[in-house]
Amino acid sequence: MIYYKTNDNWFGDVSHLAKSWTMVRIFRSVIAIGVYAAIICISVSYFQFEQYISMNTSIFSLLGVILSIFLVFRTNSAYDRWWEARKQWGALVNNTRNLAIYVETMFPEKDKEVRHFMAKHISNFCIALVEHLRSGTKLEKLIYLSEEDIAEYNSKGHIPNHIALQIFERIAEAHRRGDINEGDYINIKAQHQSLLDILGACERIKKTPIPFSYAVFLKIFITAYGVLLPFALVTTLGLLTVPLVMFIFFALLGVELLGEEIEDPFGLDCNDLPTGDIAHTIKGNVFEILEDRKGNARKYELYQKIF
């Protein structure tokens, strides 16, 4: 994710565009449509095809309005997914802190082992969730794993779910032993359940993209619009058609591709959520609560400032 301060530096913010792979794709496509428009303009002028080309530009104005409506829906849908994912990860931060505080205050003060267990597993749940929402959990990124843990996790297909099970098994065991009373058990159970609720919500966002037919229709519509537009403008604007077509195509394609990028907010694109940073922030918070140390959390000073 690109970090920036709103209204801080206009040209500095614009310079961040070079870091975006989506913007690179857009610029490449815009250059391609510019070359295509230039070929059309030169060919029409050289072979004097003006008399054979008669297209009403008002039709393209109408098509542009229709296309804009589709793009607004596309962008709003993509941003809703991005913002919903951000709210879920914000809830994860709050609920893991609450869970850690419950463990710290409800379990016997002398039981240091359960505090380390909970700090380790809450942290690993969040770290595992980051990669689970990408290409699959990577065990080497989890912390304090024994050989038995590695062997056990390798046999599981859904590691975050299994870690949540381990956390609740420890809570239920403490309740059966009488280490925590019934009221405390009910309260801490609700905090644990929220982890699975957030996990399910993130999986829903990940596994339910914009309907394929809708996405393909938009791509075909934008492509056809860009291909036909030079024919409508060349007879009146001449070579000025080239920059105008490039600018219009830049606007239309940019909205579509940016929507496509944030549609899946859990990846590694520059506009995706910094879920890895959030997970390590949670790790630091949890270890600070349960073991009075930062858990070797990486420092993300800029992120902490924004977060």
C-alpha cells in the first residue's frame, strides 16, 4: 500500500503513480491506443478517406454517458469491497486486543505459560490469515513453531481455522478446570468467536469477485469505444484526434483497472490493504499485553502514524 498524507503535497502524491503496476498497464494501453489513433488519422489523410467516414459524434456522447454509469457501479462495488475488508481488519485489531486483555486479567496471574500460548497463537492466527487470503499460509512466517507444530500444520488445509481451534481448546480446558468462571468464559468466548466471523467475512470478499460476465462486458465496451472513437473525431479534428482519444481512453480504462485492482484488497498491489503490517502490529500489541514485551514486532512508523 502507498502511504501518503492527504493534501500534503500535490505533485508528490502524483509521483507515487510510477510505483503502481496498474498505472503502468494503463499507460501502456494508452500509448497503444495513441499509436492506433495516429495510424487511423494518417491513413485517412493520406488516402483521403474523409468522404467515406461520416459518424455522428453525438452518438459517442450518449455511449460515453452509458459507459460512465457502468463504470460508476464498477468503482463503487470495488471500493465497497476494499472498505469492507478494511473494517474487518480494523475489527480484528480491536478484538485481538480485547482477547489478549481478557486472557491477561481472567487467567491466574502465575500462569505464564498460557499467556505465552495465547500471545503466540493470536499472533499466528493473524499472520496466517494474511497469506491465507493470498496464495496460502506460509509456515516459515509464523512464530515460535516447534517441530510438532510444523508437522501438525502441514496436515491441515485451513491453518487459520485450526489455530482458532487451538485457542478455543485452551479456553475450554481452563473453564473445565475452574481457572475461569462461567461469566468470564462467556465473555472471552464472544471475543474468540469474532476471530472466526472476521475470517469468514474476509473469505467471502476474497472468493466472491464481481460477476465475470459483467467484468467482460465492461472490457468489451471500453475497447469498442476506444477503437471506434478515432473514426468519429478524425474528420473534424485531424491529428488532434490522437491526444484526445488517448486522454479519453486513459480516463475510462483507468477507472476500470483501478476498480479491478482494489476488488481484491488482500494482495500485494500498491493500493491493496497493508494486511501484513496490520498483522505484525497486532503481534506487537498482543505480546506487550500478555508478556510485557513487543514480541520482536517490526516497526512500521509511518503505518503506526496513519493507523
